[in-house]
Amino acid sequence: SALHRFSDVRGQSCVSMTLDYLMDQLSLLPDHIKIDVDGIEPEIIISSPRFFSRKGLKSVLVEVMAGDIDISSFLGSCGFVLCETQSTGYGSFHNALFQRP
């Protein structure tokens, strides 16, 4: 049958790297970025200060929990201003748009 049931006993592993690393190794230099990774947005953003301080990055769209000051204060220190928020429709989550003035 095409339907098989599997029991996950080891979990799922994945490769992770910072945006600073991707910028350095792959010359990843976007003008705009969207980050929506189901809960670890602060860790991803705060782990890459050079990426977010780069003047060529004009805007960041990120899913945040209401009142998440870590992301707002970090992006503010990188020169971004919170321009708009919109509810995602899922509890206290919002999409927040940060732009350089």
C-alpha cells in the first residue's frame, strides 16, 4: 500500500547556519528578507548582527509574538524602524515590517 506509518524514534535533524555565515560564504546580500520559522525568529535575527547592520538590507518582514522586544530592540540598534504590524490570525502572533528610514 502507498500509505505507511512510521514511528519516529530519533527525531529529525537539520542543518543550521547563521545569516552572517550565508552572507560570507555564499555572498547572500538581499535587499529585503522575510523570516517566519515558527518560534526561533529572535535567535536567528540576533545571531547575525553583521547581516542586519548591512546598509543594503532595506526591510525585514518577520513573524513576532506580541510584545517581543528582543527583535524590535535588536533591529532598532541595526538602524531599522518598526513601520507596520498585522495580525497573522494565530493567537498573539503578528507580522512586523521593519524598514530603514
